[in-house]
Amino acid sequence: MILGKGSITETLTAGDVQQLLAQACDPLPLDGKRVLVIIPDGTRTAPIPLLFRLLYEQLGHRVAQLDYLIALGTHPPMSEEAIDRLVGVPTRERTETYPNVRIFNHHWSEPEMLQTVGVISRQEAEGLTEGLLVDEVRVTLNRLILEYDQLMICGPVFPHEVAGFSGGAKYLFPGIAGPEIIDFTHWLGALVTSMRIIGVKDTPVRRVIHRAAEFVPCPLLCLAMVMQGQELHGLYIGPHTEAFDRAADLSAQLNIITVPQPFQRVLSMPSAIYDDLWTAAKAMYKTEPAIADGGEVIIYAPHITEVSYTHGELIDQVGYHVRDYFVKQWDRFKDVPGRILAHSTHVKGCGTYDASNNIETPRIQVTLATGIPEERCRRVNLGYADYRKIDPQEWKGREQEGVLLVPHAGEMLYRADCR
């Protein structure tokens, strides 16, 4: 059964959320049990402080432990100060007011922190991916989940370049998963291409995620939120597939902007919640479907000085290329992790590669106006612009000229009506 409330015009109050949580949690046999809540990191807009407080009010005095695991995927661990901001409560106050609460970072690359919970066979992988990938996949998750009686996924649902929409069981895979299934799902999404997958609810990647979630060995409850900007418009609580389904439908109405014609130039200004290109590239993914062939997106982010704090060295080696650049030279790139290849193709966008002449032709130009030096931009095969010579104010109100300014880019998807 799904409990939920959502609207494209109205927002949920703290009272609405409190009521839904009570209806969902009261019947659960959790007295004296251990509960683990899986939450996003700081790169997702969501009222996590509100949920942190209300979940404790609902469960803190019933359960033996109410812990949190941050679904980092391959993002860097959050500092104590960042965690304080994420949950809205300083560490000292948490210790005093929430004595049976702990917060953990996920560690995706540490084998001792992971547990294999199942295996997707080659035959099943072929069916789930419509023949795109036929590899056997070990389903690994953070081993902490084995210490709890109840798991809760608590996070927002947005259009997403890899899975179609984020949220639901995606907070397990890649959120708290190991590298094998992270690489598999990301490369699968890249093979489909972000242009075809973003903002689509039923995708090959989502099917793999849902299949992998069937291996989770403990009860799982999903709290799927729908945001527009900073406002909470929906909350659906229940089995993860159903909660995700309802949330994705509402998110499509709130977070996809359809424009009548594609733009020639877009100045996309990623939100300050992204601190490297790995995360800020959403400013590209979310505008690519609204850019005309031969057009350009400029990622304007003076605050960003690093390609990736986790994967920068590998990206420097590989660079940014269209999908077929890798597919048609697979022997050369087959040992590069799928997450790296996927990020590369998502940032570069769609295009073609003529292997006989070694000619790569991207559909659009991707230019960085960031704190990343020009030499490095060129080295990784991206364009460079000096952000000091760009005035975003000059881009405002020029839609009729084929020019678009996108402030706070990264969560709203822009899509041309003709695509």
C-alpha cells in the first residue's frame, strides 16, 4: 500500500509530512529494533533536516537504534561539518538530543565494507538490458545493512542522466553499492545515451536497479520525495517500486521544462551544491535535450576548480568523448571503469566517431567557464572560456534569439518539443 500526497500547485507542510510518517511507521513492528535510513548527500535538494527531526519524533523512542547511511555512490565522504548541514543539527547537539542515532558515510571502494547479496546472471542481464550488456553482475552493498531489522530509503526523485529518474532503489545502486554494479549500470546508461534516457521512467538501467534490489535481505520502506526548487511538493511512502513510480510521475510534471524550439547557445550555471565537474556536469545533462545540433552549452561555474575529486586522474587519462569513440575502440578502453566512460560520454554528449579516419564529431560543443585552467580543459577535450569575460546578466531574456540562461542548473530538465 502506498501512502502519499502530491500536487503540482501546492506544497507539503511539516504537518503533512508528520502525518504521513505516523501513518506509515505506527503499524511497523519496530519496538526495540534497529533501523537504518539511507539518505542522499549534499548534491541533492531535499528537506533532510525536517525528515531527520520528524523520523526521530516518530521512531527515536521506540527503536533501539535509528542510524543514517549517506548514499554517496562514488562521491567523496562528507566531513562532520557537511553532515551537520545535511541533517540540520550540529554534532554535539545530536549526541545529546539523539543519543541512539549515528551517521555513516558510504565507502564504495573499500572491499571490507561491502557484502555480495546476489548475482545477476549473464542471461538475465541480457534480458534486462535489451541485449546491450551480457555480463554477470555481482550485487554488492554496504555491509552495514546486514546489522539492521528495517531499511528506509529517504530521498528526492529528479530526472537523471543514467537511470532516467533518480530516487527509489537508486539510493541503493549506486548509492550504497560496490564498484561492479556501479560500473555496470553507468556504462549501460551511457550506451543508451543520456539524451534518450533522461526523464524517462522505465529504462534498462532502472530495470537492473529494481532487479538488484530484490536481493536486499531485510525489509525495505521507501520515502520518495518530489521537489521543485526548495519546495516539497510530494511525499510517497511504501514499497520502493510503487513509491518511486508515483514520485517520478509528479517529478516529470514539476521538473521537466519543454521549450518549443532548441536553443543555439545555453549558459548553464550549476548550483553551488556541486563542487567539481563530476557533479556540476548536471548543468550539461539537464540542458542537452534543449540544444540545437551544432549549438553550444557553456557551464558557467567560477567556484569549480577540479574535474573530479575522486576520479580526476582517470578522467585526465581518458578525456571526454562521445559514446562511439569508446565503443569502436573497445579493446583500447575495455579496462577503464564503466563509471569513468559513462561520465565522459555524458559530459561530451551525443555524436559520431569515424574510426577509419579517427574523426570525432560531437553533436554540440561543451565549454567550461570555471576555475579549471584552460590547459586542462583542452587536455580533456572540452572547450574553455574565461568566466571573467562572461556577464550572465547579458544572457537574460534572449530566448527569441536562440539564447538561454539557466540559473541554479542541475535539477530541472530542459527538453525541446521536437526531441
